[in-house]
Amino acid sequence: MELTLAIAIGILFGSGVWLILRPRTFQVIVGLCLMSYGVNLFIFSMGRLRMGAAPILTKGAEIDPSRYSDPVPQALVLTAIVISFATTALFLVVLLASRGFTGTDHVDGKEREQ
Amino acid sequence: MNHWIIAPVILPALLAPLIVLGMRNDLVLQRVFGLAGTLALLLISGGLLYTASVNPPEVYFLGNWPAPFGIVLVLDRLAAIMLTLTAFLALMVQLYAIGTGWDGRGKHFHALFQFQLMGLCGAFLTGDAFNLFVFFEVLLIASYGLMIHGGGRDRLRAGVQYVAYNLLGSTLFLFGLATLYSVTGTLNMADLAVKVASLPEGDAALIRVAGVLLLLVFAIKGALVPLHFWLPATYANAPGPVAALFAVMTKVGAYATLRLYSLVFPPDTPATGALFGDLLLPAALVTLAVGALGVLGAVTLPRLVAFAAIASMGTLFIALSGFTAESTAATLYYLIHSTLATGALFLIADLVQARRGDSSLRHACPPIAQQGLIAALFFATAIALAGMPPLSGFLGKLLILDATRDNLTTVWPTILVTSLVIIIGFSRAGSQLFWKSHASPADPAPRAAEPLAFTAVFALLAALVALTLLAGPVTAYLQATAAELMDGAAYVAANRLPELP
């Protein structure tokens, strides 16, 4: 399971890096999205991967921490998802405004001369 | 628990939505509330500065959750200094923006301004590494809005690159934090300091990776070469007052580096040793050199100031990389000085640009309105920023040279030679802007006096003069701050961490 997840994070982040090096702003924003998916999975896996373990303790009964998964990375990943969603939305607005002003979707604001 | 500690975060956080929702169409009301908010922030910061100087570090437990489980805000001398500096600069920038009408050129300037202050204050106060990330995002989101305030083709083009660069930085920040959490199982800074100091040998490699990743993020914020590429275009294209406020944004990178690497990864940590200082010093030297060359080669006035900002960050990080009490005190003195001087110079550049209608340094233009006054202001600020006597830049550089006495072969020549290069760059720009204009017989286009704008610039310069005249008491305060930073015990004790079984 660790290997699968590690490869998935690697592919997501690698694709993201390739895309943000492309000249079109749409490719850049998709690349940034892929990278944030990669980092979210990475944070999630930092609490150790567990199958079938809940992060919320049950009331009353004696607590055996080894039967639960770590809740902190799950809380962190929620925060990170919200923030990356908001910043991506804002970036989209800036992109569209820039497209309107410059008339091109090239990241430099002008087409490369042939 | 002292509830004033959270006031610098709460106040702008409440004020900003109020401005957006309640007074979006009334610029006068926005100005009144914005100014009142920033003034209140300055007063609160002043009070906190006094509290921090008489008390040991104080912790504010959010929701009264005990330390490593809840989020904490920590008020110590360093945080209080940064708060006061930010509030003072912000007030002057706001006065300038109102005086020149910059705030009316787009919507929501004052709301974004308050959100920016909230992010800055939160970042300086927080004692939790993940919370630091959250406040970084708050201040960045506000800065995206401020940067493209007023619109325009070049500004938006630079804005796209600025946002993309910082989103990449945020991704790296999350990687660093996650790695840090996987090794130590905590993100509270005081708890991190305890855990990292007693880390088993096998985890040394991972903690180094986490430390270097975080250092990269702070280097992006602090515009350290080779991660500085976002800065010149952003600062040169941002509205003048916004660029002046951004003078404190690069300092957030320096602050975070100082906080984390003196508390969590001090040079005597067995797992990391002097790794971070050794990485920072060469990068800082190159930053200083690149900044100085940029000052010499800049073709427009805002770019010249942007490169001067990069050079001052280089000088700052040179002192920072020492991580001794002496070098930290020098860092803090230079930090205060360079924030005020860079802010003032961005405002002056905006004054010139507004009157000249052209920011190019390649050709001379006819004289501008209030030329003598603006030239004098430029002259004084350039002297301060280049590090010439009699202003505080000279004292700052002197303190840094004194703190790096044992590095005579690399640090001293770099600082001294680049100072000369920066002086030449500034003199070239000044003579092109102000002296050569007299060759043209045309009379300057008349322009209203804008007393508020000049008041703001004069106040920043007066603060520089005060920093010079009161250098003795200020350095004594900063030395106590540095001593507090070097000995993290008080900071950790304030968090009241539970005893390990």
C-alpha cells in the first residue's frame, strides 16, 4: 500500500511540475492543482497508513491508542484542501483578468515571436 | 491569560469584512475606519511591546486547549517588535495611499489592507508551525488582491507570475510541515524544539529534509537567490504604496527563518548541526551581489528599488546565518532599518513616477513638480539604504560587520564592495532623474501639494533618524531580544507542555 501511494504521489507531483513549466496559463493552473492533490495525499500518509481504523475515540470505554488512526494529519489535510481550493479559485480570477487585459493566455502576457 | 495578545489578529479580521459588507461604496467611511483600525493596531502593538519587555514570553491558548494539542499564540520580544514595525509602516502606507488617491483606483483597497495586516500579525504571533502556514496563506491571498489593485496589463501579467510562484511555495511548505510532523508527531513550535533536540539518530536524515524544505519556503518569501525571481517584477508593477507595504512581506521570510531555526533547529542540535547556517550564508552573499548588480543595471526606478530590497535582504540573511546572540541583534537592527528605508524609497519612487509619467532611467525628462523636495527625500533615503553615514543603514552594516569579524575573507569584502556598487547605482539614478532634467527649459507641470503623502514619507524618514539617534537604547533592547531567542527555555516554558510519562 505504501508503495502504491508513494508512486501515486510521485506521478501527481511529477505531472504537476511538468505542467507548470508549460507556457499556457491553463496548463499552469492544472499543474498547480495536481501538485496540491499530491501534497494532500502526502500529508494524509504522514500519520501512517492504516486500514479500518477510525480517527475518533469512542466515549467511555478504555482507550487503546493503537486501535485508532492519527486524527491530526486528517485535520491538517482538510485545512490544506480548503486553502488550496480558495487560492486556486483566486488564481483563476487573476488568470481570466490577465487574459482579458493582454489578449493572450501565455504566461508572459505575449506570444513568443516566431 | 492576557487577551490583548490576540487583539492584533482579531481587530483587522473583524474590520475587514465590516468594510467590505457595510461600506463598500463609501470611500470616506472606508478611509476613516481603515485608518482608525491601523492606528488602534499601532497602539495595541505599542502596549504589547512594553508588556513583552517587562515580562517573559507569554502564551495565549486559543479555546484554552493545552499547548501541544491546541493552537497557541506567543508574545515575546521578537513578535512584539515585528508587530509594532508592521503597524507603523502600515499606517504610513495607508496615509500615503489616501493622500495620493491610490486607494480609490480600485475597489476594496482598505478591506484587503486589513486582511493583509491580519495575516502579518498572525504570522508574527503564532506559536504553531501549521498555523504559521495558515497565516502565510491569509497574507498571501490579501497580497494577491493588493498587488493587482488598480488593474492594468503589466500589473496583471506580473500578478499571474507572483501568484503561481507563491502557490508553488505553499506546496513546498506543506511538504516540509508534513515531513516534520511524521518525524516528531507535533507541530507546536515549543514542543518541536523539545522533540527535535532529543531525536534518535535514525531520524536525522528526515528532519534535515524537513528543515531544508522549510528553509526553501522562507527563502522564497525572503527573496533569497536563486528563489528571488518573483520579486523584481512584482514590486516594480505593484501600486507604489502596496510595494512599500510589501517591504515587510520579505521580512516575514526572515522572521520565520529566525524564529524556527533559532528555536527548533539551533546550531547545537545534534541531528542538524550548523547545516542551515552553512546553506544560508553563501545564498545570502550571492543575493547581496545580485541585488547590487541589479541596482546598477536597473532601467526603471521601481526596478531599482526592488533590487535594492533584494540587496538588503542579502545583507539581512548574512547576519541571520550566524545564529549567535551578537549577529541576531545586528539582524534585528538591520531588519527594522531596511523595512523603513525600503518602504520610504518605494513611496518616493511612486511620487516621482506620478509626476514624471515615466519611470525609465534611460533618458532625462523635464523637471517635475516639487522637484527639490522629492530630490532631497530621495537623496536621504538612498543614503540610508546604501548604508552611508550618518543614517541607520550605516550603523546596521557596522553591527553586521562587527558580528561577522571571523569571516573577514568572504563577508567583509562582499558587504563593502556591494555598498560601493549600490552607491554608484543610486547616484546614477538620482542624477538622471533630478540633475539632468534641468537641461530641459520646460517648466514643470503644476501639481497639487499632496501634504498627506509627504507626511507619510517624512514620518518614515523621521523613524530612520530616530533609529539612528536612539541606536543605544534600541540595540540594548535588541540584544535582550537576541538573548531571549538564543535561549529558547523561556519560550518553551511559557507553553506549559505536559511532562512526558
